[in-house]
Amino acid sequence: MSLILRANLRQKCRIYFGDTKNLRYSYPCVNYNKNYVKRAVHNDHKYSQENISEIYRGILKSKVRNLKIFSLGTTACTIAIQPFFITNCSTLDNIIGIVGSIIFTMTSIFLTLLLHLITRRYVTFIYYDSERDKYLATTYSLFVRENKIEFTPADVVPPKINAMITTCIIKGKPLLFDENYFNDYNHYQKIMGFDKPIDYKLSDPNLNNVTIKKDFSEKTK
């Protein structure tokens, strides 16, 4: 009986190992098909995004991001050690140390907020959607998250003369970007409205009346 079982087991092993020889040739084919599917999905994803292109990248993007992270980390550490420092100073009746700690913490928070007020208008990326003819600008929030602003050239307002650190105002938000870092300068001209004809305000009836009255008064003299 044992001989029969051994012979049967040997036969099954021979069949199994004989079939696995074919797997060496079928396995690469399976891998190839998987890679083909992955490439096909990836290409399909790119095809769905082909209408959106990057036209601007801020040169100070990484520096602004690292500076904001450093400022937030410093402020968080200062606030975290504040209770421990005040407790030790109070046990030693060190009033100057307590006041100094509070002033240092408030200064750290103030500098972080001031840095955010300055850098929140810096544009990191601008994308163009050719299908909808719209632009998408990204900036950094207080906690270094991306804020996205979708706009058209009609939403862009030129800044006033006394506006500082502002290239234009989009939907009421002042933004800053550099014209030299556009991939296509035509997009910068389109966003800023430089491709439109210059309005000399000749259609203003009040201005025309003033000019006519001035010319008439000079002729009558």
C-alpha cells in the first residue's frame, strides 16, 4: 500500500514540476501585460489632463515654503515650552523671566503672522486650461497649504500706484508674480490686459465737453 502511495505521489510531483516549466515563459507575458495596462492607464490620465498646462512657476516657491515651515515650527516650539518656562520662573519668583518669556512668545507669533501677510500673495504656480480658457493660480496659506484661485483676464484689475508687493488684483486678492518666469510671455500680456487696445478715455463725454469749451473760449479771446 505504501509503495502504491509513493508511486502516486511521485507521479503527481512529476506532473507538477513538468507544468511549472511552462510558467517560466508565461510569467514574463503576465508581467508585460500588467505593465502595458499600467502604461495605458497612465497615458489615459495624461490625456484627460492635456488641456491644462503649467505656464508659470515662481522662482522663490521653495524658499517661501521653507521659510514659512521654519517660522511655524519655531512658533509652535515657543508656545509648547511656554507653560514649563513660566512655571519654573514662578517657583523662583523670577518676574523678569516671566515677562521676557511672554514678550518672546508674542514676538514669535507676530513675526509669523507678518511673514504670512507678506508671502500670502506670492504666486507659486499658474496653470492654463485651454479648453475653458481659464487660469488657475496657487498661493500658500498660513499653514503652508495651497490656495487655488481660478480666474479669467476679466477678473484681473491693475493695482494702484501706491500698491506695494502687488502685480495685480484678482477677485479682490492682491497677487505677486514675476513676468520673467512665464513660459509664454503672451499669457502674461493676456492676464494683465496688455493685449487690449489702449483706452485714452476719448469716449468720456465730460472730457470732450471740457476740451470743446476750452477751445471755444480760446478762439473768442
